[in-house]
Amino acid sequence: MRDIDIIIQQLQLAHPDIRVEQLSVAHPGADDNGLWFFTHPASGIEVQLESSTGSCPFLVESAGSARRPMAATVQQAIALVLGCLGLGVPAV
């Protein structure tokens, strides 16, 4: 199981309304599809995790901040996504 799979699983367990979408690419295998988008109905923010391997570290970006932190661990990625979405955990 890749880190992104663990992140998605834990986020959806804690907040079942979180939606996750992976970037769709024109040429799977040739194009990098290592970008995941997270949204929640209670938030107007979209959060992105980026990693070409689906494993840590992840570049974290959101429309709500100009910061682009790196998440070195699964737990840090979860905290950053939740914080950016305003779901109770402050962004690291």
C-alpha cells in the first residue's frame, strides 16, 4: 500500500465527506498522474498533494494559501490537508 492510499483511507475514516480525485492524464504510464485533489463540502478550498510515486514526501498546495510545504510523513500530510480544509487540525 502506498502512502497516498493510507492518507486517503485515514482522511475518509475521520471525515467521510472528504472527496478525493486523482489527476486524469492523457497517456497513463507516460504522463505523471501523481497529483491528488481533496475537497470537503464544509470548505471552499481545494488541497493538492503531489508525489510522482504516491509516497512521501508530498508537496502540499491549496487555493487558501501561498505556502507550499512538504509533508515528509503520512501523519504530516494528513494534518496539512485537514488544516488547509479547515477541519480542525492546524496546517503545519
